[in-house]
Amino acid sequence: PMGFPRTSGSGTALWLGDLPFLVETPSVRAMGKKAPLDSRGDAADGPKRKREARPEDAIPDLPENQDARDFLKNAPSKGLWLPFGKEVKVMKCWRCKQYGHRTGDRECPMREMGNQSNEKKRRVLYDPMASMMEKKAQKREARREARRERQLDNIARYQRLLEEERVKRDQQRNQKMLEKAAKKAKKKKSSGPAAPPPGTKGKDTKETVPLIEVMTSSVLSDACCKSPEEVAAAIAKHDTNQGPAGMALGSALIPPRTPAEVPKNFKIRVAVLTVSDRAFAGIYKDESGPAVESVISKYARETKHDIQVVHGKVVPDDIKEISTSIRSWAHADASESPSLILTTGGTGFSTRDVTPEATKEVSDRLAPALAAGITLASSKKEPFALLSRAQAGICKNSIIFNLPGRPKAVRENLDIALPKLLQAVYQMHMA
């Protein structure tokens, strides 16, 4: 401690901070000289003072280590020496064998900036602090992972609460709508028959008026296709004492609609048009056209439908060539014209991809929802399927549909599109 005197036979060594000073005694003044001190600051002939370890004492007192000892003596101790139990050690770089910094710090003259994998292996083998630092890193990662899991659990619980609240709100709204419809029905029944709409008989519509007043437009469009007896029976089921809680309004009126099934004996003629400059020039063999034919033949075998590929052709990426080929097939005689024309290739974003433009040019009517729906469905398997400008249209009595150019994409799109295309052909020819 500061000011703590250490007395010897020839004088007193007073410690002020870290520096020892000699206080002369009368015997020393009588001798006319100062009492000598040793290297630790104690009087040479007096008792030795036991001193606590200092940072620089951990470095061997050798001439080559004098700079490091001076640095640790005058520098702040934070980050330069670490306690391990009761023993105090100074950090020593295992690469350059110098004190005052860790291995890998910028102060190290032998610090490597190259392969970090090799650097990590050397650190594990030679750095005495590697295991401790690895354990700390593992603990940090475990805490981070636990915090991430808690956040995910909180998000899932919050979403679950939102979904439950939404379902509850929908049930309450539907219940109110049913109660309102029932009140209106009882009120109109007690007040007498309502005036029928123009062009209808009041006898057939008196039970349907309360329901029509509260139904949405989508429900109304399908309810008009039912007979008055069926509508009246559906209204009775929606009575508040009989109907199930939370039932959506009009759910009993609208059964799931399924399109008419294509008969097995319905004959479908298909034409395949491959659009490719390189396939037309003979640089490589056309693979997209045969892929279309193989998918169609496989589908025909599995479903027992009468589907035949009657035309096949390869043309370059030119609007005039594509439109001429499509028109020649669509405007042929009824016995030779195909009911379905499939094009493959030319649907991308290149300047030479002009198949969609040729399809629009020859089409009397377009079917954008058909192409967009099939493209969206195929994007669930291949996200880049959205980068397609495919079109669908009708030219005279033939339906035109654009397929991509790669054989794999042709198979994926045609597997999804073929049932819809057959249904479209059947509806068009049976209308």
C-alpha cells in the first residue's frame, strides 16, 4: 500500500505507488551515504518484503523479454493478463512466441490472412486457449438457438391465436346473417306473400325472396340454376334452430360443380408444331416434338381416350412461318383439321421467341386464363416456369396452346394441361 514503510538496519524503504523511495535514517546521515536497495526495492541488508504478483512478473526476466515486461508494467491490465484460478498468466502467442497478444490478433507479426481452415486447425492444436474459446462459442450458439426457437414458438402461438380469432369472428358473422335471414323470412311470411319479380310467378318465388336478399353475388349466380322447390328446401335447412353453427351462407345451395366427363369414344386430333431455329437447321435433333407425342400416347393408354397425333412439323423462329403453319392446319377440311394444336418452343424472353405473338395473330379468340393457370400450376415444381409468355387461343375450330421448348418442361406442363385442354375441346365441339 502507498506509504507503507519497510524498515531495515540502515534506512527505511517507502513504497509510493509502484516505485520505492529511500528515507534516510540518522545512522545513514551519519555515514553520509544511502542504504542500498535490491531489485525488488527492499533494503539489501533488511528483511525481504513479500509482494503480490504483477503482470510483468509472469514473463521471464530475460534481456529479450525486457520490452514486453516494460509494456505490461506501464499498460492497462485489462485484456492483457487473465486469471486462471489463483495463478495469473499473461497471454502468449503460440505462433510468434511473444507476450501481450493472442494468436490471430492483428498485432501478431506472423498473423495469416489466407486459408482460415488451416488457421483453425493450427489454433486447435497449438493455442492453449482454443478449447476454452470453443466452449464459449458453443454456449453462445446454444443461447442463440434457444432464443431463435422461443421467437418461432411465439410467432406460431401468435398466428394460432389470430387464426382462432378469425374463425370465431367468421362464425359469429355467419350466425348473425342466418338469424337476420330467418327474421326476414318470418316477417314476410306473417305479412303475406311478396310481390314476384317481373316475368316470374309469385307462387314459385315467395320462399326464395328472403334468401336472395341476403346472398352474395357469387351465391346468387349459382342459386338461380336451382328449382324453386330445391331453394325452398335449402332455406328450411338454414333455420337457426336446425342449421349448424358457423355454416357459410349458401353452402347448402351450391354443390361442388364438376365438368362433364369427356366420353371415351370422343375423337381428338392433335397437331404438334416445334419452333426452333437450330432444330430446323439440323444443328441438333428435335426432342420436344417427340416428348409431346410420348406424353399424349401415354395419357391415351391410361385413360382409354381416342387421341391421335395427326400432324407434326418443325419451323424456325419466325412469325410468318409459325402463323402460316397454324392457319393451314386450322383452316383445313373438317376431316383433316386438328382439334388441338400444340406448339413447343419460342415462349421465352429472347428477341427470337415470337411464338406467343404468332398465336395472338392467328387466334380469333384468346384464352388467357388457361395459359396463366397452367403456368402457375407448373411453377410449384419449377419456380422459373413463371418466366414464360405462353398463350392460348382459338383459331376456327382448333384450340392453340403454347408449351415451353425444353423436353422436361414440356412433360411437366403437358401433364397438367392435357386434361384441361381435352375438356376445352369437348366443350367447344359439343356447344
